Amino acid sequence: MKKILVVCPICNKSKRIIVPESIFKLEEGSLLKLVIKKNQICQHEFGLLLDFHFSIRDYEINEEELNRIKQVKPKEEDLTIFDIMF
């Protein structure tokens, strides 16, 4: 068993999860996509790509989560990209 630290790409909450080493019985260089369901790490659902060495290569946010994020409006005191650029 290997423990990997998973960080939510949306809210940055983190948690260690246990992954069985037997999950990789393929040749070296393969990637595995894991889906992290809501409430396993935080309130978001996302995917991650895990390599043969149990390193997280990338995170993936599904379309439903992206739509929920877009609906959240920034507070007045929050900076926008336009505040920084101009």
C-alpha cells in the first residue's frame, strides 16, 4: 500500500489516501485516472492522473464542477485579473 497526498485543485484542501501497489500491473510508464468523489477530500469532485511511481501528474475538474465555480460571484473586496493587469 502507498499513501499519496491529494490536494483539491479547487479549494486546496488535502488528505492522504491509500492506493494499493497492485493497482499497477502494467508496464512502467502507464498512467491511471482516479476519480475523487464528493466528500472524500472536500465538497468537490475531481479526477487525478497517477503515474507508475505513484506521483500525481495532473488534476482534472469535471464540467459540472466548473459550471458551479463559474456561478460563484467574487466578493467586492476580491481582486479580479483586470485589477492586476490594468
